[in-house]
Amino acid sequence: MNAYRPATPTPVATGTGDVQGVAATAGLRLMGYAVRESAGAPAVAALNLRHGDDATDPLLIPIELAANGSDNQWFGPAGVHCPSGIFVDRVAGETELTIFTVATPDVTP
């Protein structure tokens, strides 16, 4: 039996402002992301994915993109535990982002 669940894609609105990417959920795991720089006039972009609901919460992943750049990462099969949610802290430029998550029951080793 496969103990893993398929990841859920959550598109994050294209823009320059900070936004809550995924709300707090028990057992939430960041499985991956896909992001691209999306300004009308290409420019560098930077954003931070944070564990929580604001720009001061713990840093999960810093991402820097060249003009017209893109990036994607996959953290399976276990993912990154982040039950307090995932906040998108846009530092520079405009980005389009999809966050892939799964909510699994918390298991204490």
C-alpha cells in the first residue's frame, strides 16, 4: 500500500506583494514549488517562502530569479513539515507561483 498522498497544487496570485500561500493545516507538508518571474518588462525577482503567516516567520526557502527566470523544486517523498502555513514574502520583482502541499497525520517517531 502506498502511504503517500498526491500533492495538492495551490496557485498563488501573480504579483509583487506578500501573501499567505497556504493556510495553517495540521500535518501540512511542503512538497515542492514552481515559480517564474512574470513582470511585463523582465527584471530580477526574489521571494522567501516562510513557515507561518507573516514576513517575520521562520525562513523555509529563499528563491532568487533572473529576468525571465524560473525555478522548481520537489522535496518528496516526505516534504518539509510546516503546519503553521506557508507565507510568500516577495522581496523584489513580480512572480507567479504554485505551491505543492500535502496534509498528512502527524506521526511522532
